[in-house]
Amino acid sequence: KWIWQPSGASPSRTGYRRVLLDLSRLYDLDADALTELGRWRARLVASSGGLWLAAPRPWVRRLLEHMCLRSTFTVYPTLREAVAEITPPDAAEAVGHWRAS
């Protein structure tokens, strides 16, 4: 399965292994959110998947850089670039994307 849609559970528990988070509406991340993103990424990578972040606002992008997380997460400047880069050729299994609000 490809991209997670929210269901109240972490993406690894929904069966999705490849997750793209659109951060374009997110204004801030606290320590708990960063910790949870790290946990999601670890679970997804352990199941041969991945977690990618797209379109962070300037403050969130700087926060990720300041916390030295740009090397932990693959961060794309736009959602369009992320989808173009990580969508598999057989994207028939793609189901949409989750948007932080």
C-alpha cells in the first residue's frame, strides 16, 4: 500500500508502508510531534516502507534543520515534487494523501 489516509491510528498500524505527509498547513511542531514522527519513520522503515515530508512552511523547515532532522527525514519543498519523486511507476495502489491541519 502506498500513501496513508487518517484513521486515528498510526500509519504502520493501518497497513500502509509508504507515507507522504503534506505539511503545508502546519505552522509548528512540538517535541511530542517530532518524537512521534520519528517513531512512525522507524516502524515504516522496519517494514520496508518509508516516511517522507512535503511542503513544510519556512518555520517548520527551519525547525527540522535546527533539530538536525533533515538527514533523518526526506523533506521535499513541494507536494508536487515529492509525489513526482517517490510515486512508483505502478501507482495504481496510491490512495491519496494526508494533510496536516
